[in-house]
Amino acid sequence: MNTILGLYNYWMVIILMMAGLYILIARYNLIKKIIGLSVFQTSIFYLYITMGKVEGGTAPILTGDPATYSNPVVHVLILTAIVVGVATTAVALALIVRIHETYDTIEDDEIKAIEMLEEDS
Amino acid sequence: MNPIWTLLPPLLVIPFIIGFGERFRNLREASIIIAGIWLLYLNNQLYNQFVAGNAITSGELPLLAHFSLKLSVEPMGLVFGLLASFLWVVTTVYSIGYMRGHDEKNQTRFYVCFSLAIAGVMGAAYADNLLTLFVAYEAITIATFPLVTHAGTQKAQNAGRLYLGLLMSGSIALLLPAMIWVATAAHTLDFVPGGVLSDVGLSQSATAVLLALFVFGTGKAAIMPMHRWLPAAMVAPTPVSALLHAVAVVKTGVFVLLKVVTYTFGIDMLSTTAAAQYLLPVAAFTVVASSIVAFTKDNLKARLAYSTISQLSYIIMAALLATTMSVTGGVFHIVTHAFGKITLFFCAGAIMVASHKTEISQMKGLGKTMPITMGAFLIGALSIIGLPPAAGMWSKLFIAGGSLEANNLIWIAVLMLSTVLNIAYLMPIAINAFFEPNKPSDQSGAPLANEWQEAPFASLWAIVVTSSVCILLFLFPQPLMSLIGSIQWR
Amino acid sequence: MIATQLPALQIIIPLFAAPLIVLARRSELAWIIALVANFLCVLVAWDLFQLVNEQGIIRYSLGGWAAPTGIEYFVDTVNAPLLLLVSSISAIVVAYAYHSVKKSIDSTKHYLFYAAWMLCLSGLLGMLITGDAFNVFVFLEISSLSTYMLIAFGNDRRALTASFRYLVLGSIGASFILIGIGFLYAATGSLNMLDLAQRIPNASSERAILVAFSFISIGLMIKSAIFPLHAWLANAYHFAPISVTAFLAGTATKVSLYVLLRFLFSVFGTQYNFEYLLLNVILLPAAVFGFLIMSVVAIFQTDLRRMLAYSSVAQIGYIVAGISLATQAGITAGYAHIINHALIKTALFMSVGCIIYRLGHAHRPSLDNLIQTMPLTCVAFIVSGLGLIGVPFTGGFISKFTLISASMEKGWWVMGGLVLVSSVLAIIYIGRVVDVMLFRKQRLPNPMPQGRNEAPLSMLVPMYVLIGLSLYLGVYGSETLTVSGEAAKQLLGGFR
């Protein structure tokens, strides 16, 4: 029981991670792919935050007495990672807009078909 | 004197060749001849210093961590260096007549690549270690490639592709690992009298494999089945075939083998193990088979090409027999075959320029219009066959003596058989030229004039020089013998 | 004063050049700023290189926060030569890019192009110089994001999809690295590489280390395009603007390989990887199949860029083969090949760039008899091509010789032989191009005017500078080998 409930967060991380990867691979729509990528990345953020949590720990504010506190470093790291993730999504969406302009579609299989034709010519 | 100076004349002349170009072609060719004489002089200087007993080495250029490029002078290299520089002068004179008589295109490119190849040959001749030899070997391949494709026809391109493909992949896939193997086993690539591999604990089968890598990897030595490039490369202009594919390039191949046998393996190591025994039959087969193929060829240059393959395998056999006598004969044969074969190629080119004949069947009665050329052809043929009064006899004798020394009479039988075949495919050409009536050839239609119709003077001069050397070397082999005799075997 | 701040300057110069370029906006000015910043980078890298040779390891605490709490920059004999290599290649290619960019990219976007370039450069240099595991991830993403942008600048619309696919794969790779670093932090409580190297052997959970190790290795293998994780590379190199391809071919994959080396040897330690995990069971087949299969694939490509892209994957195979030997000689060979291949492949792509500048494409059948119209470009291609094959006097010979002798030393004869087989394959794919350039009669109607029609001098000169550099390292190969030997010693010895 403890392996399921006690590690609840980690199970969620795994589920999210696999869901994200599945969307990334299985969907042809480029936007959906990016959603999958974001879910995948978000699961990593969960992983980090969960790692830093100490049971009964508080925010690490120096109050004088040595209280139990959660690890602050992971939060800092994840702030950076979130920024990176947002930037990635932004670049990807910008690319999708341009792809839509030139190919008139954002379905990966259709784009592939168009490219196959181009290579033949 | 530093042997690196020998690289200078052929390299230094290149800017002059390009500078003078087609517009001042007399100056261009004069500069090449001056460079050639300079090179010959330098080699002669090296010879004098060597005979005086000085150790002559250059500085080192560390190419890899423990292995560097270095030149030094030893008898075998000296023989090769003197030979190549002498023939460079002669061939240049010849090609002036030939290229102009034939109205070839891109002569400037031709001369540039030629000089580069000669620089490569000098590097190979005076290589102090295997790495330097390998580098020079590759340089020669690349420098001669444009010469093979010179004509620019489809046939020439195919030949060039085969040439580069076979020589380069052979050297990279076989020769290079052989070299690295030596480097890993002996921790040195230097050429040391007595060899470096005798006490590194290679098993007999490993030695045989290593030796096979060298023999087949040196594609320029044209042992079967690596010989395909040589007949194909005959599409090149005749001076190229003459100097490069009868002398410089192919001789670099067998030179590599002789060097490796003497200074890397050591003849003691090879003669006491059976490693070379597995390869001798291949060389013997090449000797006989290519003689037979030569017999079937009607194109004169093709016949000479197959004859070259056969003669090269004499030297490979000499190297593999690994006795002092056989290796001496091998080095000697480099020289005698060079003069004999270059004479024959010069004659083939002269015939082509003067009477536009390439097939042997058309050459009957040619001795009446081109007596000097065909006379020289006879001398060259005699030298290749190994009959007096031509120098080829000495070297063949030594190789045969070497196989006696190795207690192996079967290789003498191979030599005898090949000699008979040599007679069969070379002598009829000369005999028919003089004794058959002068028939009008079918292709040209016009009957041949009964007056002399020789090649241009420059070419004729070259032919006379090389054929007289064949005879001179027969009469006075002593200086060459004593030079080869000073090789340190152990 | 400045001397002590050099490690920070190495990153800050290109990082600040980027916004400066955006402010400048005018394309000539943007180019000049990029060029000047880049040459300053080279100077800094050269100084660092000298300093490391004289004094040994340089440790620099960013912002004055001491390691392991703060982020530390760490320069030793492993990354100092690569800092110099990456910044020099970038400088030379920026100098080269001016005309090529002017012709192929809309002039209103030039400043964005150069800004992205500078960001990419600072990301790559950051990955090299940092001694902090998480910082590696950040710099990796900086360089990757700007790379996606640079690739999307390509003329062909397929550049967009190539960029998008690279983005997806690259992000997965980077996320894997992020997961791995997370596990490392969980198991050891540290992010500083030196600190990690000491703590990993005593870590409480061996399984967490194992998971971290796997994620980081796979992530970095994607980023450095090790076969069979190379799928993104061919399209990205093919459709990116050619100057970007030249830049990336010499730097991006090499930097990722460096990070891989760093993690494998310095952080996890040789013993852990190769004796306990038998990593070479994975790396060795990847390397060998990589260089064999990709060389064969390269033979059948008709577009020069695509051919060279596959050849890049093959050459990365050599480097990985050297790494998987895990001996002093093997890593020396792999490291030397990082340097030599970077120079050679960049020069090759630059010569293809010159062809594209005049012809508009680099389709092999239309290069018939190109030597007549573009002799200098063709000579550059041939000389660099010989380097790729590994002919003596080129860098390729040095590293290949060392690689084969290293594998023989270890007794891996078959691998040595297969390296040679793949060299022969390289003769074929380079030879086919050379054959067409030199000998073919014109088959297709030639759009170009007859006679000489070389690329502009501003493209030729940087290209020949690079070729000169690679030939220099081919002739004085022992210098490369000394540097690589030092690097290998440092890697195998762990952090010191």
C-alpha cells in the first residue's frame, strides 16, 4: 500500500511523462505534439519539486530557530526550467505558424506527403 | 648534404612551369631540364658523400606523437634516387618530342603533375621510416592521377577511377593497417638493418598475414589480383607510361616491398620462417600468368604493360625469397628493368608519333623506315628477356642464384618458363620489323615510304641514351653492384 | 584584473553582443558587431588556453559564490582547446557568412540572424566552460533554441519542418538530461561536477545513480547525433542556411560529445562506466554501425549537403569508437578527431556554400566540370575531402592512424579493420563528387555564364584560412596529439 500511496507523486510523474510522450509520438497535429511536449516537461518539474519536499518542512526563511524546511534549490532550478520550457513552446508555436503559412496545414502526415512530392520533382 | 634538398628541384620548378605556361613553352621545358640536371647533380652529391662514408640524414618532422617524417640515405634508396632522377631528364627530353609531335592538350598541367610525382619518388627513395615511405607513396598516387586521366576521354576517366580506387583503397585498407600493426608491435617504424620485428614475438601465421598485407597493400607492385590498374593506366600519354608506369610508380611499389623485407622484417626472419612461402606461389603465378596474357595482346602498350606486371613479380619473388643474393638481384632488377622497359615504351611512343601505329600486327617491316627505333627496341627486348649483351641478364642471374641459396629450385623453373615466354612475346616484334616485307597497313591505307621516317629528334635521342645504358650496364655492372653490395643486411 | 575574469568574459561577450545586435538593427552593423565580439571570444579562449597550459586548472566562482553552492566555471586541459576551437570556427564562419547571408536571407532579418548566432555561440561556450551540471542544461537549451531559429532561416520551406522536428527531438534529449540531473541531485545533493564526482561512489542509492546515468547518456547521445539517434541531423543540416550548417557541423555535435565525455569519465568515472556497466557494449556497436551504415548512406546522396551530413554521423562514429576504447590512446584518438573533423567538415560545408552561392543549390549532377568555373572552390573541396578520407598531411590521417593503432593496442582488430573499410567508403562518396567536378562533360544546360565565376573573396578567404589551419594540424599532427593526450589523461584521471 505504501508503495502506491506513499509514492503518489512519483506515480503521477510517471503517468504524466508517459502521457506526454505518447501524445508527442502518436498525434500528427503539430500543436498537439507541442502540448504533449509541454506535459512531458511539466512532469519533470513535478519530479524536482517532489524531491525537494521534506515532510513537515516549511519555507526556508531564516527565523532564528533551526526549523525543518524543504530544499529551496530545486525550486530555483525549476523556475529556470520553466522559463526554458516556455521559450521552447514559444519557438515551437512560432514555427508552427510559419509552417501553416507555407504548407497550409499543420498535420504532420500531410506535410510529409507534400515533402515526398517535392523530393520527387 | 641534407637529402631533403632532393625534393627542391622538382617542387621549385613548378612555379616556373606554370609561369611560362603554353606561351613560352621552350622556356618551360628548358626549366624542367635544368631542374632535372640539378636533381641528378644533387643525387650524385649524395652518392659521393655516401661512398665517402658519411651518414646523411635530414631533420625530423613529428607527424604523429612518436613517429616523424625523416629522410636518410642508404644504398637501396640511392640506387632508386639516381635512377629516377636520371630518367626524369631523359623522359623530359623525350616528352618534348612526343607531346609536341602528338599535339597534346594541357601540357602545362602534365608537366606540373609530373614534377610533383618526381618529388614524391625522391621522398620515397630517401624515406628513413615506414611512415615517410607511406606518405610519399600516397603523394605519388595523387600526383599521378591527373596524368592517367590526361586524355579526358571516357576511357581515360574509367582508367583513372580504377587507378585511384585500387591504389588508394589498397593502401588505406591493407598497407595502412600493416604499418599500424608494425607500429603497435615494434613501437617503431624506423628502417633498421636486420629488421625490427625479429624479437617482438610475432607468431608465424601473424608474420604471414602481416607480410600479405604489405604485398597486396602495395598496389603499385601490381601483384595479381591488384594488377588491374596497370594495363588500364596505359591510356596515359606514352612518356607517362614510360617513366611512371614502367619506372617510378611501379618501382616505388616493389621498392616498398624490398625496403620492408630488408629493414622491417629482416631477411633472417623471413628466411627462417615459412611466412613468405605462402606468398611466393602468388608471385610466381603472376610472373607466368601475365607473361601469357602479354602474349595474347596485340596492342603494343598493353603487351608491355603485362610484361611489366610479370617483371615486377620477379622483384616481389626476389624480396620474398629473402636471401642476400635475391634481394641484391631484386634491387639490380629495378635498374635493369627500368632501362629496358623505358626503352621499349619510348619506342612504342616513337612508333605512334612517327607512323601512327599502335597494334603489333601493323608493325611488320617497320625496321626499314625506323631502323634506330627498332634497333633500340631489340636491345630493350633483350634486356627484358635477360640475354646478353643487355643488362637484364645480371639481375635475372642474381634472382636465380637467390633461389638456389634458398634451396628452392622450383622458382628457378618459374624464371626459366617466364624467360621462354618473354622471348615468345617480345622477339617476334623486333624480328618481324626487320625481316618481314614492308606491307601497306590496312588501317592507314597508304603504303609506307621506303625512306627513313623516324620520330622527332628529341625522342630519338632519349631512345638512344636508354638503350645504350642497357648495354653499358651489361659491360660495367661493377659500380652499381658495389653500391648495392653495401646494403647492411643485419 | 581582466585575467581573473576571463572565464566569465568568454560567455558574457557573445551574450551581450546579442542584444546589442538587436539594437543596432542595420545588417552591416550587426555583422560587424558579431564579428568583433566573436574575435574577442577567440582572444579570450586563446588566453585561457595559454593560462591552462601554464598554470593548470582554472576555477572561477560566478558572482563570488563559492562552489559547491554557487555556479563554478572550470577550465582544464579538456575544455580549453575546445573553447578555442569552437570560438575560432564560429569567428571564421561569421566572417564567411556575410555574403552568403546577404544573398539568401531577407535583409530585414539579418540582425535577428546574427543575434541568434551569438546566443548559440554563448550557449555552446557555456556548455564547455561550466562546471555545474544544471548549468549545462541551461546553456544547452540556450544553444538549442537559437539553433532551431537559425535552421528555420533556411530558404527552402522544408527548413521549417526540419527545425520543428529537431526541436521536438532536441527537447526530448534536453529533458532526458534534466531528468538525469534531477536524479543525480536527489542521490547526492550536489550539482557541482567536481563535487558529484566525489559523492557518486558513496551515494546511498545505487539505482538512482544508474537511472541518472542512463538518462543523461541517452539525452547527450541524441544531442550529439550518435547513431542510431541521429535522425534530426540530416534534414537540419540540409535545409539550414549553409553558413549555419558549417557552423553547427563544426561545433554543436562536438560540444555535446564533450559534455558526454565529461559526464562519462569525469563525473561518473571510468571504472563505473566501463567495468561495472560495460557501456562499450552499447557505445561500440553504435559507433561501428554508425560509421559503416552512414558512410554507405552517404554514397547514395545526390545533394552535397545531405551527403556531408550523413558523413558527419559516420565521423562521429569514429569519435565514439575512440571513446568506447576507454584507454589513454583511444580517448586521445577520439579527442583528436573531434578537433580535426570539426575543422575539415566546416571547411567542406563552406566550399559547398560557395557552390550554392553561385548555383543556388548543391545537387551533384549539376556540378559537371565545375573546376572550369570555380577552380578555387573545387580545390578547397578536394583538399578537405582528402582530409575526410584520411590522406597523409591532413588532420584526418593523424586521428585515424591514432584510432586504429589504439584499437589494435587494445586487441580490437576487427574494429581497426572496419574503420579502414569505412575510409574506403569515404573514398567512394568523396570520389564521386570529385569525379563529377573534374571530369564530367556538361550534361545539364548551365545557367551560369562561361568562364571564371568564383564566389566572392570574402567567402574564399575565411575558407582557405580554415583549410590552412587544418593542414597545419595535419603536418604538425603531434601538436594535436599532445593536446589530446593531455585531455585524455585529465579525463581518465578524474577531476584533479
